[in-house]
Amino acid sequence: MTDPIPRQETEVEAAWTRVWRTLLIRGIILVLVVAALGMGIGWLVSGMTGLVGGAVGGGLAAVFIIITLVIMYLGRNMGLTAIAGFLGIGFLFKAFIFMIVIWRIKDATWLDGTIAFFTIVVAVIGSSLVEAITVVKGRVPYVDPEAR
């Protein structure tokens, strides 16, 4: 019996893998920074409710980055235009999540709403910046001569 030759990753697939890995690393850093600063400032400003508000913002930052990572992982072989379209849809989905979370926690007594709001806003802006910078600086060729 012959051993099948494993499929080699093309140059474009390898470039998308690098972009995805970079986004993963930057996303983890963003989530840790947003959570640590939100929870730390929240604790200093309003105690335990501020700490919980910062944790909600950090958790939402993680959700936003995970949504983008899933979109980019699933769309890595679809081409640049498809990924851009899916990322646009993902942005709208994140905006919808943002509105629902703000609506649900506006009257919560177990967290400081102001700390949660500002941490969530930083999470939204930060995740959008991380995504944009990573995709723009990712050097992915438009044409894959090795594709079959």
C-alpha cells in the first residue's frame, strides 16, 4: 500500500495562517489588557461592582475577537473579497451583540454600569482596531499560482 503524499499548504494559505495567528496573539493581548484595566480601574472607582463591570467588558472583548477568528478561519480559502464581506457582517453582528448587552445590563445592580459601558466601548474600538491593523498589515497575495 502506498502512503498518500500529504497536501502542501499553498503560499496564500500560509499567509492567511500567519494573519490568523497574528490576530489570535493580538486578540489575546487585547482581551487581557481590557480586562485587567477595566477590572482594576473599576475596583478603584467603585469596588466590587466596578470589578464586575470591567470583567463584563473584558468578556465581551473576548467574544468579539473569537467571532473574528472564527470568520477568518472559516473564510481563509474563500478569497479576500469574501473575507472582507464576512468581516463586515461580523461587525454588524458585534454591533447587535453590543446593543443587546447594553440593553440587558442597563439596570443591573450587581455591576457598575458606567464602568461596564466604558470597558465595552474600549473592547469594541480595540477589537476593531486590532482586526483592521492585522488584516491591513497581513501580506496575503491576491493570486495563488499553486491553487488547484
